[in-house]
Amino acid sequence: MTPQPTKFLSGLFFFLLLLSLTGCFSNTTSYTGIHFPPTQSVEVSFQENAVPKSCQGFAHLIASTAAPISGREIQAAIIKEAREKGANHVLIGMAREKVGNKEDVFHFDYFGPEYPYPYPQGWMGWKFGIQQLEKAGPLIGFGLNNWDDQESHYDFSLMIQVAFLRCQ
């Protein structure tokens, strides 16, 4: 009579082990970096010197877009992510065409920093995510004229450098 409880327990253990490992292979990553309470509005800059001096930088990321996508859809996804993380200002850097397969979903890869820093004193420039960007394709013109533009349309995935800031 003792083999059945042992068989049940070993089966339960195996099931729980498989269940716990399924999270290791997910495409979704949880953001564990710095965040603030969500914001209602987000200002956007495309030039470093246009960011107010009262800001703190707290997230450096590369936004990888789905394809096809419009400028307005890119804007909406980045602003939504910024608001959820507590940014009230976003600095947009360079954009490159993503080489290889088109992305099915818009996702964000975060590169720190470990602590918030005063902007511009602590800003180290667009040095994050260099390995990913070096593997990417050509530079793509993505600026103020493409932002919030339904007519700007991309049939390929983009990789866009972004910094989230919290301003006073």
C-alpha cells in the first residue's frame, strides 16, 4: 500500500517541477528596474539639450517594434510604457532597422541605470545596448516628423534608443 502515496508524491513533484520551469522559457520579461508612480502625461524630446534640467534619468532601453507599424503606433507604445514606469519625459535616440525576422510584438529591453541620476550631469550618452545596435541594420530617420504620424509606415521592425526621465 505504500507505493501509491510515493508514486503520487513523485508525480506531484514532477508536475510542480515542470510548472516552475515553464516560466524560464517565456518571451515576456518582468521589469525589475527603477520605477515611480504612474504618470498621466509624458513630454518627448528628440534632442538631448531639449530635456529640462530638473529631470532625473532612471531607465535606458531599446524599444523593438512590431512590423508593420506606423509612427503613431510607435508613439503610443513608448508613451504607454513610460507612463507605467513613472516617466513624465522621454528622450528618443537613434533608430535602426532590425535585421532578420520581423518582430510580432513590441517589446522593451532595459539597460539600467542602477540608480536615478541628475540630468544632464549624470547622463553618459547613448552608450547602452551597443551590442544589439551593432547587429542591427541601417539607421532609419525617425524623429519629430514621424512621431504621432499615421502616414509614417514601417514594413520592418525598428530598434529605437529611449531614455525615461522623471522631471520636477
